[in-house]
Amino acid sequence: MRRQYIDIENSDTLRLKTDTLDAPAAGEIAITVDFAGVNRADILQRLGLYPVPDDASPILGLEVGGQVAAVGPDVDGFKIGDSVAALVQGGGYATRVNARADHTLKLPANIDSRNGAALPEALLTAWHNVFTLGALKPEETLLVHGGGSGIGTIAIQMAKAWGARVVATAGGQEKCARVRSVGADLVLNYRSGTLIEDFKNLALRGAIDVVLDMAGGDFTPLNFELAAPDGRIICIGVMRGSKAEIQLVPVLMKRLTLTGSTLRGLGMEGRAVGFAALEETMMPFVAAGQIEPHIDTVFSMEEAMAAHNRMQSGEHFGKILLDCRQTLN
Ligand SMILES: NC(=O)c1ccc[n+]([C@@H]2O[C@H](COP(=O)([O-])OP(=O)(O)OC[C@H]3O[C@@H](n4cnc5c(N)ncnc54)[C@H](OP(=O)(O)O)[C@@H]3O)[C@@H](O)[C@H]2O)c1
């Protein structure tokens, strides 16, 4: 099947090209892509800073929303025309892609393919880190650094739907207000210059059970200070730097856990386990409208570079998407 896709010409140039996609293999479905999610990892890959694993497509794009176009052998539960969203092994910035059926979510009636494209990466990242590694309980408090990110906005809603209290950080008053509107109970401006005092004044020192941290760097010792006894600090990104100086005494005194993960590092089976858990636990909240993506902007495929520039600017709130509904000439 002919398709259009976005090729990395060099670190500054993305170009629309055409090639042929194989029929879906066993366990896979082919998806006609309506929209593709843009993720930080895509920018790193474009810049040559995120090596593509051997079993992945070198084409950008980790998540899509669209319709099932073909069903490969040994696939149950999907038929042509189903509205779906999938995590893919690269190749999402395209008009068509093959996805593992067990990495695909069937979309409920209230979620179209535009909103669907914004879900797989964020749902699975938040699920694995907050609920599996972090084991967040409904009576606990979650702190989300980067509350206005694509991942953060979904993680906040998942934790609220779960029954937990959610505190978040964001850069600037306007973003803080928007993160509050997503459902966070308290949002602190990390650019205020008084972040540590603000946490202390709100009696949050020693009160955080789970931290979802995409900041790293100098937020790491802060996380140790804020953590409650038996607190779990989960690192998913290093927006403030990959080095941190830490005091080990709070680790001993409070029995803290510091861990982290990447979705690709989970492996095929680990991701499939995560999707099965999401279907059971979080998709009912999605279908009920309690968890919904916040879309910042939608760019055409030809504007993929502008989409990356928007993400790099840090001005966005929520998800950036590519509209892949192209017509092949
Ligand atoms: N480990 C995994 O499996 C996994 C999977 C997906 C994503 N991630 C990571 O999760 C993060 C969010 O991804 P995304 O696609 O949702 O990206 P995104 O929407 O661009 O979010 C980036 C977030 O980082 C925050 N941030 C940037 N610089 C910061 C700083 N100096 N101090 C504190 N916060 C800062 C931003 O906050 P403001 O806008 O409020 O400044 C924003 O909320 C990225 O680091 C990404 O690499 C990890």
C-alpha cells in the first residue's frame, strides 16, 4: 500500500515523501492515520540524540489515531473501519502505519481520532510510572512536575479519576491556571523563585506519596524533601538536567524509592501488559469523559518542522498533533 510519510532530511529539515508499506504481519493491524501525536522523543530523534532501536521504524512518530484499514493474521477483536488509537514502533508521521493489535486501543464513541491520537503515549507513560512503579493509592497525594505537558495533563486526570489528591508544578501563572482547570488540586509556579517555600507554606513538605518527575536535575533533592515516608519518586525525563546532587539521609529515614522508566525500555510484552491494564482501569474513565486530552495545536504533515518548533518553544499546553489525512496523487 502506498503511503506518505515524514522523512528526517537533516536535523533542521523534515520532508514529505512516499513509499510502500507492507501488509500487516501476524498480530498487527494496518491503520489509516488521521492524526499523529508529537512527542519530545521525536525531537530528540530528529536531532540525532535518540537512537532508533533495531526493531523500530526510522520514521518519526510514536502514536496515532485513525481507522483500521486491514487486519493481519492471528488478530482478534478488531475489524476494518474500527476507530482506534495505537502506540507504534516509529512510523506514526505517515498516512498509514502497521501497529501491534495489543498496543492498540479501540476508541469509545466520545473520543474521535483527533483526541485519540493524543492518548496512547500519555496514558501508557502515566499508567506504568504512576500506577505500576509508583503504586499510587486513591488516598495518596501525587506530585506531577510538568503539569501542563502532554503527559502531565493526562496523568493529573488519571490520578483524580483514581481518587488521589494531585499537586503539580508548571512554568508561569497562566500555565498554572490552565493546569488547575485540568483538575489538579494545587499548582505551583516553578518560576516563582520561591518554590520550596511555597511547598512548605502549603504543608506539603513530607506529604507527597508519589512524584512523577520529568524535570530531574535540581528538582531531585526537592523531591526527596517533599516525599512522605515510603514515598516513590519516578523519573521519566530530565528537562532540568540529568545530573543531581542528593542527600541519602532522607532515603534511609523515609524509606524512599527512586526509580524511572522509558516506554521503549518496557519492551513489546511490557507495553502489551500496560495496554491490557489501561483497557480495564482507565478506558472506562475515558469513555465517561473523566479523562480527556488537551490539544494545543494541529499542524499539517508538511508543517511537521513547525510542530517540533512549537514543542521546543515550550509555549504549548497539552498535546501537539499532525493532521495526516493526506490524499496520495
Ligand atoms: N520515560 C518515558 O517513558 C516518557 C514517555 C513520554 C514522555 N517522556 C518525557 O516526559 C516529558 C514530557 O513529555 P511531553 O511529550 O508531554 O512533552 P511536553 O508537552 O513538551 O512537556 C515538557 C514539560 O516539561 C516542563 N519543563 C520544561 N522545562 C522545564 C524546567 N526547566 N523545569 C521544570 N519543568 C520544565 C514543561 O513545563 P512548562 O511548560 O510549564 O514550563 C512541560 O510541562 C518529556 O521530558 C519527555 O521526554 C518520558
